[in-house]
Amino acid sequence: MRDRGAWPGIVVVVLLAVVFLILPHVYGNQSLLFQMMTFVVLTQGLNLLYGFTGYLPFGYVGFFGAGAYATSLLVLHTDLPVIACVIGGGIGSIVIAIILGPLLRLSGAYFSIANLAASQIMFFVVSNGNLSKITGGPYGLKIDRVYAPEASYLTMLAILLLATGLAAYFRASRFGLGLRAMTQDPVSAAMAGIDVVRQRVLVWLASAGIAGLAGGTYAWNLSVFYPDAVFTLQISVFAIVFALFGGVGTVIGPIIGAASLYLLYNGIGISFPQGFELLYGALIVLLVLFLPNGVSSLLTRRGVRVF
């Protein structure tokens, strides 16, 4: 709080809270707002890992799905409050991240592909018909007895504020400076006294925990879901594209990217999917060619400090 660099992050968090508390009273489709928040959370969670360590998780959806299933199983087999089950979903994803920790020894495309393979393994495990009595198999899970759209909306908002607060902390703190230093040159960073392995693991666990909490809350809001709904690779693709479009390594970039492109998807993609895919492809090509650092770099070029 004493560091002036923290104030922009606090302002962003407060604005997000105000906007998403007011929007349901202005725009009646709370389901769409919830879906938008979900993708903003996932984009921000992916930004924590990719934007500050350089590790791009193609299988990020695996943590999301693990959180959804862990939360649902806790709801079905325990008497814990739903919020405690959602927290359990986040812890479940962190446990998965600990198990997959050796993947951090890889880098570049090798890490991305291995992470993608791990998410697909989780999908095949939970959708296995032989495990129907535990995971529901291909028939999914049903937790409609705890269905509460208002409470799940507010919970997703709290997770969004948590993810954004973590991104702001990474952006303004000495810990975040260490992350950026080791992203550019891990050997030099280690020689300067930065515990590269420890910091990577902490960010990896934080990113997984955010996805797990989002997955648990998403399952709570849906109340009935199938493996395809929470393990589809489209979720990872959307989170990656949204983050790249807005600008990784920033706080507001993922928010801008996720909110704008998700609104575009709902405006065009559902009614005209072929045209949307063409537009999406063109956006990605233009992004790579002219804005490799995302649309937030347009402000940076004009001398505006992007937080």
C-alpha cells in the first residue's frame, strides 16, 4: 500500500468490482455476464503464468476441468458448504499442478505440448465409462441441488478480483520484477540471487489455483455438465487468444482482450460461426504481424504507461 506502483492495480480491482456489480441491473442477461467473467478470470490466470514467466500452457483447461470435477464431487459426497467445495476445487487443481510440476523442466513448445497432453489425459480419465460411479463418465455430473446463480455470480466476481489483484502484485512488486528478469535471462537472474525454481513453481500453482476456482464456480453455476463442457480445448484457445490480443504481462490487457473478443463472439460467433472463425483468424494474423504485444501496446506507443 505504501508503494505508489500498487495504486493503479487497486483502482483496476475496484473498477471491476463496481462494473460487474452494476451490470446485472443494467443488462438483464446475467448468464452472459457470468460467462464473460469466467473467460476474463481464465485469461488473467493464464496471463499470470505466460505473461510473467513465459510458459504458455496449451492445456490450461485441464486445471479448469479439474476444479469443476473436484468441486462437484465434494458437493455430492460431503456436507461441506458450497463455497468450501469451490475452494476444494481450487486446491484440487493445485494438487494436479504439483503432480505436473516436473513439466516446468521443459521449455517452449515442449512444455506447451506436454501440458496439452496432460489435460487430454485428465479428460479421458474423467470421461471413462468404467469410472461412471465416481466421475459420471461420459454422462457428466449433476449438482442441481446447490444451484444458485446469484451466489455463483458473486463468487466468480471475487475470483476475478483475486486474479486481477495477483496480476497487479506481479506487475508492481519486487517479486514480479524477479519474474520478468528470469523470463528474459534465467541464468543471469539466478546469479543475481533470484530463486528461479521457487518463483516459477509459485506462479504455476497460483495460475492453476485460479483456474480451479473458476472451474468449480462454473460447475456450480451450470449445475449439470458433461466432460466436454469443462475440458474442451476451445477454452484454452480462447484464453490464449484473449490474452495475446489484449497484451500479456499487464493487468488491463487480458481484461480488454477477454471482454472485447467475448462480446464479439456472442455478437457474431453464435449466429454466424463460419464468418466468426474467418474474422478470428484474420485478427490473429494481424495481431502477430502488427501488434505482437497486443492492443495495449497501441497506448504504449503513444507514451501512455500501461499497467
